Amino acid sequence: MPTSLTLPEAFDKTLDKLTGDGILLVAGNPPNPMTIGWATFGHIWNRPVLTVLVRPVRYTFGKMETVTDFSICVLPDSLKKAVDFCGTRSGCDTDKFESTGLHPEKCITADSFFIAESVLHFECRTLHKHFLDPATLDPAIVKRYYPKKDFHMVYYGEILGIYGVTE
């Protein structure tokens, strides 16, 4: 059973995975996990907030648009292949849980799911969202990351709970 953690306790492990193998964003019912490598943490509106970015062309975008809650899951190194799989297949035509052997579990504080095999996960509720505005984005970023003009939706999720288990 996961135990409650503070953001400082979870931050380093999450940042290591973000800049490495990636972490999983889980949204929808039925839930779909999607690998992400970009996220930010902060304190906005007197709340702890985790922001994630999802392109409209992704299957998970439709999931995020129909729910208010989502989770961010950090998997152990032993499940790197599952994280890779979730980043290279679409949930539109693949049941990623069945294909990877991962298991969805109801969140503790959010109306969403997390991955039971996670070593830690964040449970979030969307406070705000907006599309990136290319007119205000550094042109070098637009050139490198948005040659197709498929700008991300940015979701600001209030962190309702952070839970972890020991590996």
C-alpha cells in the first residue's frame, strides 16, 4: 500500500525519470497511460501544482478533455520496457495495460487511476488549461519542437496527494 510523501521527498526521483526514461500520465475511464518527458512542479494560487503538456493529436488528449483528475506515475527501473511501450503505441488501438502487464488502481484522493506497480505517483485535479501560444513562445522552441504547428495543451494540476512505496 502506498504511503503519503511530501513533494521534496518525491521530487528528485521524479526529475531523474523525467530526464531519463520518462514517467506515465494516466487519464480517463477506462484509463490510458502515456509516457511523458516534460513536466514542471511549482506553487501557484497557494497550491502545489504539477503541469503536464499533451498534444491534441494524442489519444490521451481526448481523455484529459473528458476528466478533471489524472495521475503521474513513476515506475521502477525494472519496468523501463513498459514505459517505452506506452510512449510508442496509441491507446486508441492498443490496451496498454494488457500489453505491458501493468495494472490500473483507483486513486486514493483523486477521481482517477494510477499504476499499481508505481514506486510513486501524484494524484492531481486540473485547475487550468491552455494551449501554448506560438506568438509568445521562443522562436527557437517553435522551430525545434513544433514544425507541424501541433502545439501542446498545458494542464495545471493541483497535487492532491503524493504516494510512494519502497523498491
